[in-house]
Amino acid sequence: MTQMSTPISGKRAHEAAEPEGVLDQLAATLLGAAGATSPPEEGALHASVDHEARYQAIVEQIPAVIFMAYLDRPVSQAFISPHIEKALGFSREEWLGDPVLWFRQIHPDDRERWNAEAAQMLLSGRPLHSAYRMTARDGRVVWLQCEALMVRRPDGLPWFIHGVAFDVTDLKEAEEAVAKQATLLELANDAIFVREMNGRVTYWNHGAEMMYGWSKLDAIGRNVRTLLRTEYSTPFEQIEAELSRTGRWEGELIQIARNGRRIVVNSRWALQQDEHGKPYAILEIGTDISRRKHAELELKRRAEELARSNDDLQQFAYVASHDLQEPLRMVSTFLEILDEEYKPQLDDTARQYIDYAVDGARRMRQLISDLLDYSRIGSGDRNAVPTNFESLLNDVRSNLAVTIQETAALITNDPLPVLTVVPSQILILFQNLVGNAIKFRSPSRRPIIHISARRGGAVWHFSVSDNGIGIKPEHRDNLFVIFRRLHHREEYPGTGIGLAVCKKIVERMDGRIWVESEVGEGSTFHFTVPAETNPEGAKFGHASTDALPTI
């Protein structure tokens, strides 16, 4: 603490400074502590000692930096309180011993402002109220709120500055955080506003201006329910009850913009409470979902139309294919009678025509039968049950036993799972894929077909691989189109509906099907099936490399 030399009397200090407020009340004390030179009046010495005792008891306990600086002497700092060491890490001796230390510690970005504001204080005599960043000894940036006043001598010249500086670093950091949050709120596309419990708007961001067409000036102070003519999907009393109980609410509202446009809003509310738990405001965040809701309604409408159309088409295909069977059977019957009874009486050309007609009727019957099967997919057995895929594959082996024996085909498989599916559809799927693998075999080697399955997240991935003739890249996009054939009928019989059936079966299970192939090397057909809901996964059968016993 600085020792007093020749203290100034309280009367003289009063005449010189005309003290006013806290800063002026401290001035006389600080002058005495700083050693202001004026001849003491009688009895002043004892009074100054009491003054210093009061200083020690009061000033040193104040959690702020109290300072005084002469303006008419070379050494500017006359007094600094002990709190300077806690605030910035410098001792009082260091601070008072270096006349320019205080200026060096002002943040470089704040020095110009300090110079301007200090000059304004000296010229006008008005108090200085401002915050500056200071650099502490350890490099920390400390915000000090400075309250200072200039005192003049009796002749009117500047005498000294005295004041107090409070550490407001925490406050400034909080203000910066709030400012950043406010900036983010202004940048948000969502409408964000705050309203009091009675509905009066106190904050209205740019997103709210853009969504509703009401500016801040228009909205702040207005009742939001009246301003936006809000329509609630849930009774307002229930919303308030949930908000009071949980502090949160989310739902859809209809609100009217300034131009009269109806807006569907996904609104999220958060109740704001004071330190005593008493609600005082509600934060609302609204997202305009009008386009999404319109798209959802349009999608729903189209889905319903598509479902009706598919049902109608499926019914038509079923009825048409079923009703065509009878006249076609009659045509085929009479052609066969004609061929049997009158063939000897006909020439070669007529007999050839009859053969063409019989073959055409047979193929038409097959097409109608295949179309009937295609239309029945999904309209018959809809009951999905736990199904052993390996058992179904064995059924396929039995169904294709003659073809397997004739071609010496080898069919192998990895362990296959048990999944909840419609068994008859999986049987058709496997039979078409395995049957195609045998049909489109290479003439130069024994057909080998392998079926595998592996779990991949939420689906099971199946593959059916063969070593057949393969598929050209330009034909792969047309493989799953109904009645689309890639080969002449004379080379490979069939109607071209098998893979279309496979595609329909897989897609009705929310799976997908595709092919990988290399000409001359073989093909691999892949398809996915949704996994069991049981997190433990599906059960497995046993691996098999056995074909039929006769192979």
C-alpha cells in the first residue's frame, strides 16, 4: 500500500473536486493514499490517518480495480488497488512502477477506441463509461468495465482521473454466446418467435418475417394467435396441458400469412421458466410443410388410383385369360380333328398350314396360362409363414427332376435361412431361376448351378449362379419385361414371362432383383428378401452339394 506523505484536507479536496457520486467520494481518499502535496491544516494529520484506516478496511475489500492517475505530473499512475493482481496478474508495485504498462496491456484492437473516448472525457468533462479488453500477464483476455471521471484543479486545468474497473469477462462471453445464437436464429429458415404466456410476441426472427409476411415491427407486441389466425389440430386446452406437464409440445397447425395464404406448419414449442420454475414465455419454432403435405396428399391419391388400376388390370387379366381358354380350346380341338380325319386328303401345303395353326394355338394356350399365373401373383395366398428356403429348393429339385437328369445338372447350395414369406411364391421364384439356368446352359460343359444367401443389414441377399451362355449387356435391361424374349423360339422354348414373374414376386416382398453376367461364362441372378424382425436373425438349414440320387 502506498504511504501517505502530505495528505490533502477533506475541505480542500471538496473545494477542488466538487465530488459527486461514488467516484468523487473515493477521490479524497485516493488523493491521500497517493500522497497529494498540499500543506496540511491543523489537525489534518490525525484525520488523514483515520482516512487511511478506513481505506484499508473498505477499498482493499472491493472486488474491483480502483485507480487514480494524475494528469499534471510525469508519472501518470498515482494509485491502484490490490485487486489489480487478481484481475490481470500484475502487482501494485509493477503497475505503479511502469508508467505505460497500463497502455501496453490494452488489447491492440481497443487502443484506438480508448484514445478517442479518453480524449472526449478530457474535453467534455463527462464521465467515461466503457468496456475494454486487457491482456493479463498469462495472456488471458480480460474484459474490464471502466467507470472514470476527470477532476479539475481550482484554476480549471485537468488535475487527475479516478475511477473503478470491474471484471466483466464472464458477462461479455455470455453476451457473445447470446449474440451468436441470435445470429443463428436470424439465419434460420424456420419461423422462430417468443411469446409471453398471454400470447404477446416479444421476439420475431427473419424466418418468421419470410414465412408469414409480418415484419418485426408488425409482429412484436401483437397476440400471435390473433395475428396468425391459428387453427389447431388438437384442442388448445390439451396442448396447454401437455406443455405445462412436459415443457414441450409438437404438432401441426394451420396458420394464415399476411397475404391470406394458408400455411401448414410443423410447430415445436418449448416452455421457458424462471429460476423459481414459474413459466414466463414460450419459444415456438415453425416449419412450413405445406408443399410436403400437398405432395403427401397427391402421392396418396395417386397410390390409391394406382392400386385401383392394378386391381382392375389384375382382374381383367385373370378374367380375360380364363375366358379365352374355352374358345381357344374349341379351336385347338377342331384343328386336331381336321388334322386327324382330313390330313390324307390334303396336299403338303394344306397340311403345313394346319401344323402352323395347331402350333399357334398351343403357344397361345401357353401364353394365356402364363398370363393367368402372372395375374394370380399376390391375389391368392397372402399368408406369410416361417418358411425353410432349403426345403423349397429341394422341392424345386423334385419338380425339375426329369430336366436335371436329362442334362446332368449339378445344383448346390450354401446354408439357406428360414424366413417369413409366402412359400408358393418363393417356390415359383427358385424354380424359374434354376429352370432358366438349366435351359440356357452351355453346350460344351455340364451345367452347374449354385444358390447362396447372406445377411446384409435389414435384408437377406440371395444369388443363383450358373456357368451357362451368359447375357449380352445390351439385353440386361429387358430381361424382366413381360413376354420379352432374347432368343428365337426354335433355339429356346418359352413365352418370356418367367423373369417378369420373378420380378413381381420379389418386388411384392419389398425386395429387388438384378443380374450380373458375362457372355460365355455364365450369369448370377441376385435378389433380396426383408430379414426377419427377430434381431437374432433367421435359422439356417444345412449346406448341400447333392443333386438327385441318379446324378
